[in-house]
Amino acid sequence: MPLTKRILGKTGRNVTIFGLGGEGILRSTSYHKEAQAVIEKALEVGITYFDTAPAYQQSRDYLGSYLWKKAKREQIFLASKTHDRTYEGTMLLLNDSLRRLKTSYLDLLQLHDLRTTQDIEEIFSDEGAIHALKEARKQGKVKFLGITGHHDPEILISAIKKYDFDTVLLCANAGDAHYLPFISTVIPEARKKGMGIIAMKVAGQGHALSSVAIKEALYYTLSQDVDLAIIGCRSPKEIEENAELVEEFRPLSREKLAEIENKTKADFENTNFFKKGMY
């Protein structure tokens, strides 16, 4: 069975609800054979959304080396990021990403890991990264613009109100409601602008699995108002297991969602360890 797809907000692009995250084996150095196996398995099961970032070690090199051996460019939605807050630095990162990824354009370029009001001020300053994003789109190097964050929901809301981004990548897991929630705060604001919603931290880098099974964690996330969830995978087996769960997915009832959420309550730190005030 082909993986279920959803429209990614106002991008209008149809993408699989399971995307390959840039973590897992892709966030490594000199593991080419293992990364190739994961990328090829992702394509084999039908994944069309691939995530990467300059901060993820050799992730871009792996994708550039192995993605296009098995896929045509127009079949793939390729998303990367910039952690630089300046125009010049972002342009340098973008051009380096295009070179490493062996492509002439990105489907999505995101401002990576927004955390503070200072980030927002620098990005929107006269020499800020927002101008690089707009220029890159004008040049055809980027199709869509987005933001990412898992630190403080208020910072993402501030960015959403400041500019009409196309997407937001945010934390959306079974323990989110217990501390600085993103699901109930950021998603409604983003949807007001028609933004696509990409979920991450589904299993909290594995920490959430001390409270819930991976099936419960994944189904909880996909039952929220999100367009897809990205998951970093360490092996082809993990790709297959997640794909099988996605193929069988049906939205959970309100009662089942509450049941899963309740399981994470006593140990909420494990699903929220990356948020402001937790470290």
C-alpha cells in the first residue's frame, strides 16, 4: 500500500505523512553505507519528504550522494534549514547545501531552531536572514519558506505574526500538553495563515518510549492537526516498522488521545526535555 499523503498547507504540495528526519543515522559522519541503506529503504516504502540541515553533520552529503540514484527530483520534497541569522551567512549556507545535496533548488528552506526574541530581532534586522530567504525564493533557489522550533512556543508565534511563512516545524508529541505546549498554541496560529504543519520530536528522541509504545506515540501525533511527522531512523528496519504503522493509521478518538496523554503525565520530562526551562 502507498503511504498516505496530505497537502502541506498553502504550499499545495502533496507529501507523505511520514517524512525522513535528518536525525538518526543521517546525523553522523562517515557512515555512508548505513545512510545509503536508510535513504534507499525510505524511497522503497514511498517516502517523499526528506529533511536535513547544515547542523546535521553529513546528512546533506548522504542525501546528495544517494537520493538521486533512486528518485527523480520532482518526486521529492526536500527541506533544509539555516541556523545563521544573517543575510550573508544564510546565503553561504544555502549555496553550500545546494552543492552538497546536488540540486539546483530546495522545496523548503527553514529558519532553524528559533529560541529567543534576539533570534527574531536579528533575523528581521536590515542585514537579517529573512532577506536571504526572500532573495533565494526570487532567484528560484527555494520554493517555500518556513520556521522551526522546539524551545519556546511563544517565539514561534512571534515569528508567525511577523511574516507570512509557508510552514512551521514544531514539537508535537504525546507529552506536549503537560509543559509549554506547542500543539494547542502554535498550530492554531499557524493555521490562521494557512501554514503547513510538520511535526517533530514524535518519540522525544526515544525518551517518550519509557511511557508509551511507538505506535501510540506516532498515532497521537498524526491524529493532531498536522500534515506530516518527520522521524529520524537509524536503520532500514526502523523505516519499515514506521511505514507499516503509518499504512495502518486511523485517527484516534478523543478518549484514546486522552488515555495516551495521561500515560506521559507522571514522566513528562522525558517528552519535553528539549524545551525552555528543562535544561
